[in-house]
Amino acid sequence: MAPKRPTGERLAEAVEGKIGIALRDAALLDEAFTHSSARTGADYQRLEFLGDRVLGLAVAEMLYETFPDAPEGELSVRLNGLVNAETLAAITEELGLAELIRTGSDQRARAARKQVNMRADVLEALIAVLYLEGGLPTVRRFVRAHWGERARAAEAARSDPKTALQEWAHRVCGATPAYRIEGREGPDHAPVFTVTVHIPGFAEGRGSGRSKREAEQAAATQVLVREGQWEALENAP
């Protein structure tokens, strides 16, 4: 039998112990940590809607200040990597907040992907509570404490070059990048693929890697750097 989740003042005390910020509205916190499957009345959905927008603003502001020379394309990639469900779920786990979520028994048995989404939604709902009680200054403090190191990681700008290139290509010319395998060398157990990527109106990008995907990522990275969307990073593919 799963342990009973704290509610009311006990929940507020538990949350304060985990995030270091005192919150007064225990009823609002109850909503933030309640999934609809618990069937206890109000759940986190409205708060998650607000928190999603507040988080996006706070992270965008942090990135704008942290990387004054980064182009819009790089900032967008970093933002997407910092506010996606996987990152939010990981922070929820790191803070020990997942154990405070109130759900129905059917939700606890669901697939891992749904668990990730639920943890992400609850964190956004908590951010909404922080915003409603303390405004943007409180949210900024929370975000910088738990997203700051992730934001500064070089890899945050390189999380998914193919997605970044596709988004950029759609914006500038309305086209989807086309990848083509140009060559394969080396033995079967250690092949090296060479791939080119083509976007109408732009020079092709070229990259190599130990798999087709790795080579495609390298080709996409080359174009993003060349077109000024990403800064060249040391040891980048």
C-alpha cells in the first residue's frame, strides 16, 4: 500500500523543506500536487497552464542575460532543452517532490512516459504557486538555483541539432532539410558514415559519424554554426 501523501500545512512544510521557500497558501499547493486521477476535486491542470508560461519567461530571461552574444537560434535550442518534460521531471526527482504527488492507483501503474509528463506538470504547477505568492522575483530565484547549471552546460546548445536545423530551415525558407548518405567506410564493426544535408538556397552541410544519425547530427551542426545560429564550441561534432 502506497504511503499517504501529506496535504494542507504538512504539505506546505514538506515543500519548504525541499525547495527552501515558504509558501502560505496550503490549498493552492494541494492543487499543485494533485493529479486528476486522485478524484479529490481541484487538480493541477490550471496551475500547470500558468506555470508553463511563467517558466518559459523566467528561463528565457536567464538565457538572454547569461549568453549576451548568442543568436536567437541557439537561445531557442537551449530554451527547448531546459523546459522539456524530461528536464522538468529530472528536477522534480532531484528535489524529492515526486513523492508528494497525490494520484489515483491507476495512474501509479501507468507507463513511464506518463509518469515523466506528470512530474513535469507538477513542477510547472508549483512554479505557478511560486509566481502567485511571490511574483517573478521568487520564480527567478527558484529557476536560477535549479536550471542555472544546466543552462550553462555547453551541451545544452547541442541537444538536438537536427531539430534545431529543421526549425531554422522552416523559418527562413519554409523547407525541410534533406539528408543524403554520401559514403560509408571502415569495417562492419566500426563503420564511418558521411552525410550531407541540403536546404534550398544554402550551401550543403557535411558531417561524419559512427552511425547515420551521428553523421546527420554533425552535418546539421555544421550548417547551424556556419549560418550563425550556433556558436562553434570546442570539440563540437
